[in-house]
Amino acid sequence: DVMKELLGLRHLEMSLSQQLGVKQVLVVAGDSDEDSWVKREMGRACIGELKARLRPKDVVAVMGGTTLAAVAEMMTPDTQTREVVFVPARGGLGEQVENQANTISAEFASRAKAQYRLLHVPDQLSEEAYTSLVLEPSVQDILKLIKSASTVIHGIGDAQMMAERRDSSGSFIDKLKREEAVAEAFGYYFNRAGQPIHKQRTIGLQLDDLGEHKYVISVAGGRSKAEAIAAYMKYRPSDVLITDEAAARSLLRVP
Ligand code: F6P
């Protein structure tokens, strides 16, 4: 697209793809830390990618966060979306209702005129509660569906910011600092080398489930997320990264 060439975004996409080892990178103009419309632009790009791949009866697992909420807002119905099933990738992770994976998956489905299933899991689960909950037949059913997802769409956050947003304890936040956590995705915290160093206990997709056969779309932008994006991509380079110009420039250290 001519506009992208003119803005130099194409060049950022190619350089980032090389630097991060991500097959496909899409960069939209702007900085989502500064302007909220940038998240919707990333959303538009994400929906384009999603629709190009979707087949009827596909299961799409989505994560929570404000970026994914903006992505869902950009969804529109299409012939191939009607039989698609949207599910939350993981259970409660301490987000406000509008930013929870459950809510966002229902929003995707309602805008796509597609199907959805909910996963009801409280945010703070003791080990005992977790162990008995996963054995519930209704939970087992939806878990099977979630694990069968062909496509996963998720956000990435800065580790400290996410711990604070989740009202984590001071001692946990200190621990993250000590262990130099920089990124958060799927309820896992990662250090700069992309090693997962802490996991929030909840039901749903675990990192190990993101095998090669799953098509993973990451959506994350804003200068403040550059380090988090780089760290997470070291763990598992996504099939598609959708980001913005500010994050891209910071990652590539170009002013
Ligand atoms: O809490 C869900 C989640 O997807 C996290 O895994 C991620 O770090 C965060 O939301 C991203 O949130 P936002 O898009 O609001 O920055």
C-alpha cells in the first residue's frame, strides 16, 4: 500500500521482522501510548489478518487487555465468520470486566455474528480449587475447545505495569523487579531473555500449548512496550506481530 511506503512503515516492518525473527510484522502509524485510535488501527490490521485465514468452524482463542478490546471493536461479520467459535484463551487474570478475555471473546462473536463460549474461573485460585475446578465436566468441555483453537490473538504488556494493574502484592512486585521481569503475556511474566519466570495460576491455554500448529497473532504497541515485545518474541516468535510506529522505532532504535 502506497501510503505505508510513503510513511516509511514498510521499511520498519521489514527491519523488525528480521530483528525479531517474526515472519510477518505489520506497523501502523502513531503511538498507542499517546492516542487511543492507534489501538483501533492495530485492531483493523489484526481483523484483516484474521479474516484472511479464518475457515468456518475454526476456534479462535483471545486474551484480555485494552488492546484486544480495541481489536474486538473492529470486528465485522463476513460469510466465513458465522460458524467460527470465539473462546477466552485463559481464565480470570485480574482485569476489569470490559478488559477480560471472556468479555472480549463475546464481543468478537457478537460483532462477527459468530459463536462464543465462556470460561468462568475466578481470578485468584488456590491450588485445591484449581485442581477440583479443572475436573468439572463443563470446564473440561470448554478447555478441550480452547486447546483445539487454530488461532490465538493476544496482547503483551510491561511486567511492572501489569502487576500493578492486577493489584499484585508489594512482595510480588519486588520479586519481579529482582528477577528483572520486563514482559507479560498470557498471565506469564518474562525476563529480557524471554524466559518465563512466573505464571499466574488459571485455567486455559498454557504456554506449552502454543505449539507450532497454532497461528498466533500478537497485538501490542506504544513506546512503553518496546522492551516487553522484544522479550516475549524471544520466547516464541509469533506468526504475526501487529504493532505501531512508536514501538517499532524504539525497538529498532531509529528516531
Ligand atoms: O491481562 C490480559 C493481557 O492480555 C495481558 O496478558 C497483557 O499483558 C495485557 O492484557 C495487555 O493489556 P493492554 O492491551 O491493555 O496493554
